[in-house]
Amino acid sequence: MRSAPHSLGRFLPALTTVVVLGCGAPSGVPLPGALRVQTAGPKAAGSAVRWLLNARILDPEARTERLGHLQLQGGHIASVHRERPANPGPNTVDLHGAWLLPAFVDLHVHSWGNPSPLPGPDHRCGHAETARLMLAAGVVAYLDLGSKPRTIFALRDQVRAGLVPGATLYAAGPVLGHIVGMKPGPGGPDARLRQTRTPAEGRAHVRALVASRPDIVKVLMDHTGPEQDLSLASLNAIVDEAHRHGLRVICHIGTWQDARACVMAGADALTHLWDEDDVPAELVQILAKRRIPLIPTQPVQVDLPHFSGPNAPGWRDPLLRQLTTRHLQETYRQTARFVQKAKFWLRYQGAHAKGYERQLLTLHKGGVVLLAGSDTGNFGTFQGYSLHRELALMVRAGLPVWAALKAGTTAAGRFLGRKLGVKVGDEASFVVLAASPLVAISHTQRIRSVIVRGRLVDRAALLAGTSVADTFRASRCRRR
Ligand SMILES: [Zn+2]
């Protein structure tokens, strides 16, 4: 069986890249239509909002849209009103009929930066910048599923302590798997992969991770090619040891047989799709019955052609241009110069997109819980932006818009213990959209504002701290 492009590269891109640091940006970018707190009250970043008036409230759980007014308190929704309050008082924001949606969550990220498909430097802007890009894209929480543990856990703790602006980072740290022929090290304790040749090694890796309080344990169970060979016994040992320590396990799957092995081992979630065989009906039933969620990560599996070549449609999206650099766009234009791996992905994805879509639709129709994840950090994916693509690709595969919205907001939030929503008591984290995603799913990108736990995010400031302009040529993001 041949190796799918996602089998190895999806979690190891940074191992082969040239180190480029420090994507900064020169200046802020005006954001037409961005909201301001209208009456007395703080105007700077993080302004507390007490009332949100005249919102078209979208509820992905109830699948309803209704006009209403929300009162916020302590980072949550205190009350929901059909009638406009007579005297809302200070810290009131009038949305003038804009669409209010629970904020986005991305459950599969490698947050080091964006790869270039050309030989040469990547846009390795760093984990802290990704936290900012995510929030600017309306993603309030994301799960990093494979990064250097020291780096990622330290940043996670800083973000949670409010020391680094951006979306809330959840992290697995390293990946547990078995790469055939890979020698132990380099990287030592900070390596991205924990080579796992025996069950005892698997248990030891989990125990060593416990002190870092990972938000989940990621295991690589992928037999799409000869490069990887985690044994069933090692898989079982990892899941068992993680559960003993109260940690959940997410399984990167290759084939459907890998998926079945993960389910039988007791894994708490699966990620990726396999398209070269149809997903067995029995597996669909088990996933649905046990409510084991699957994170499809369509952007990493089908989206590279959408951004490749001189006239690639993907780069027309204003949000993508806001979140990346012109230089990165240039690299995607030059398909003839792509590195071999990117050329292979381009061919493979072009030929396999329909197959992936078919599997995704089968899983949805079978009642499997689907949660959104982008697998950014890989070719054809972009930090913050590709979560929007995951939702669009779900809809393209045939899922109802409401199902895609739920997968990328409330349901994904629940997986991280975040009660996102539009009901009383729900966390007051929202995106405000200038157009309805029910009309076109791409309208999730038409972000006017982001609100996190009842505070209006200063998106302009977030974007000013990132690679909005062509910072590469301004040598703010260059090879060291
Ligand atoms: Zn991944």
C-alpha cells in the first residue's frame, strides 16, 4: 500500500526546515467596519462589553438564527432578550444586524508557522505569533498536536497567565509513535517525536509527560506506508497508561484498520481520513455509538491545489492575505520549483480530493461526531485561516452548513471543556460576521470583530503584531 502524503509529513514539517525567526510587522492595518464600544467605557484592547445589541444570533446547536440582544457578565452570557433594553448603559455595542456566532476552535494545529513549498526558508514565525494570528482569525482556542514540548508547554502557560496575547493554546507536546529506522535523538527530551518501540517505552513516555500536564496525548498509528510501525501492543500500552493518569488520547490514523485499532485500544478521538478504502460500516457504527469524535483535517488532505500556481483561487481571500505575507503567496505560485514532497502532495491531493469527501460524508451520515481541525504547519495550510477552510471543505463534501459550524465552534469547544454558545451561562466568546455563513460558508471569513469572554478583541493590534505586510522582504522574518 502506498504512503499517503499525510502519513509522515503531517507532523514532522519543522524537522526539516531552515530556522527563520521573528515575523514582525511594521504597522497596523485599518479594519473597515470593526466595532467600537460606543458609550462611556474603556476603548482600548480588551474592552469589556456589557450589552451586545441587534445581533443576528446564530446557534449551531439549535440550528436557529434570531434577532436578539445579549447581556454579558463575568465573561458569560447573563441574559438573552428579544426586546431591545431601554437603557443598556455603558459598554454597549450595537451590532446593527451583523451575525453573531460562537467563536471558532481548531483542534489540529502545529503552530510553528507556515511552510513554503519552495526550497529555502519557511515562514517560521513562531508559536507566539500563531496565537495572535489564530485570535485575529476568530479562533479563540486551538490544540497543538505535536511541537517541541519545552517550547509549547511554556508558551501555553504564558498564554493562560495572560502574558502573551492571543488565542488559548492547548497542547499535546511530542507525538508518540514509531518511525522505522529513526535513531533516538536528535533533540533529546525536547524532540517532537517519542520513538516508541515497545509497550514499556510507550508507558515510560506517557509517565515522563505527566509533569508537563499535557492537554491530551497524541499517538501516531499510521500504516499507510513502510515508514511507520507502531505495534498494537505499544498503542494499547500508551492509551492505558494515559488513562491511568487521567489523560485523553488522540490517534493520528492512517488506514481505517489503524482507526479500528485505536478505537479498540480506547482512544478518545481520531484525526485524519483515509480515502483509498471506504470506511467500513461497522467502524462508522462504533464511532457513532461510542461518541468518539473524528477530526478530519481536510485542509491538509485536499487544499494544496487551491493555493498553488499563478492563478490559485485561494489567494483571493482577503483574510488569508491579512494573515500571511506576499512573499509566502509568491512561493505558492511557483509550482515548477516546488520541493519534491510538495509536488507529490499536489498530485496526490488533486487525484484524491473526491475520495476524501466521500469518506467524510459517509461518516457524517452515519452519525459520527465530527470536529474541525486544520493541521496547519503543513503545505497548503495557513495558521488561523485554514480552520475556515476546514468548514468550507466540510460543506463542499456535502455536510449541512449548520453541521460544519457546529464542528468548528460549540462541538470543538466542548472537546476542550469550553462551553461556547449563545445561551444563558455560555462563555461569551464570539465572532461578529459582516455576512451570513448560512448564505455562503466562506462568510465565516468576513470577520468584523472577535469577542473573548466578554471582551472586545483589538484585532488591528493583533494583526499589527504579525506579518500583515510583506515583512519577509522588510527582513523582519529572515534566515538566521
Ligand atoms: Zn498533524
